[in-house]
Amino acid sequence: QVHLVESGGGLVQPGGSLKLSCRVSENIFNFNSMRWFRQAPGQERDEVALITVGGTTQYADSVKGRFTISRDGAKNTVYLQMNSLNPEDTAVYYCRANILSRHYWGKGTLVTVSS
């Protein structure tokens, strides 16, 4: 069974930055892609960013230019650097590993952007 553990969430002021981590229980290059999602209260879970096994990255329009997804294969960890945060970024952030039709989720980490 694949386990993913997110960390790095917390309370940050508008305009601030946070870096989320997603530690995976096995080699992240076993997966076709690694993705970050977020879910705000009362909202659906939306994809924020992805990185493919080949290193291609994609971002939702709402975070493009502010968020950066990266990885460290030696640590089996995927990161989400979030800059210029605003209250609309408040959500639980989830990491997901994709391999073919199978998805594995972490339990999420809460990010709150508030003054």
C-alpha cells in the first residue's frame, strides 16, 4: 500500500509564502505523475499543480506564476512552493500519486491565509 503524508501547512498572512511537502512511501518515479489538489470549505477538490515522471509541470490558472511544484527523488518527496498567498488560497491541500488508473491520496494539510 502506498502512503503519502503532507506537511508544511499553517497560518500565513496575505502576501506570505509556505512550502508544502508530500512524503511518499516509495520511489516517486514509480508514478506517472504527482499532483497537488486543494479543497476549500464547501467547495470541490480542485487540481492545483502536477509534475510528470518526465518532469513536465502544469498549473491551474489561479496559481500560475505564484506556485511551483518540484520533487526530490532521493527523499521521495514532492513540494509545493506557494508565494503571494491570498485568502482565496485557504484550503486543505492534498497530494496524489497517479499510476495508470490508480490514485493514492494523502490526508491533507490545512493552509489558512488570514491577517
